[in-house]
Amino acid sequence: MTSIVEEIAEAYRGRLKVVKVNVEQAASVAMRFGIRGIPAFLIVKGGQVRAQWTGKQSRKSMEERILREL
């Protein structure tokens, strides 16, 4: 998933911010967002979680979710 996330971060640079968090080291973040599985992906816009999913995804699937929220 790392390579897909990095590709998306590069492709959408300036339109979105990609942040990677190690939930084992930042348990408070996992608790705040209700993360129970990894990898977990969240789209946050205006301080609100707009979409959230867990598990491996194709680049196409991730981009479709992102574009719905941009």
C-alpha cells in the first residue's frame, strides 16, 4: 500500500495532504478516529471525517473515493 499512497500523494500534490501515522506509536490518534484495523484510510475535510475504510485497496478504488470528496 505504501507505493500506492506515495503515488497518490504525488499525483494530487497541492490538492490534498497525505499523512501517515503509526497507530502503535500514536494510540491516541487511533482512538480518536476509531481505527481498529490497519491499514486504515481516512479522508478529513474541514476537520470532519468524510470517508473511512480499512484494508488493502487498488489505486483506482482509492482515487475514486478521494475524488468524491475533493
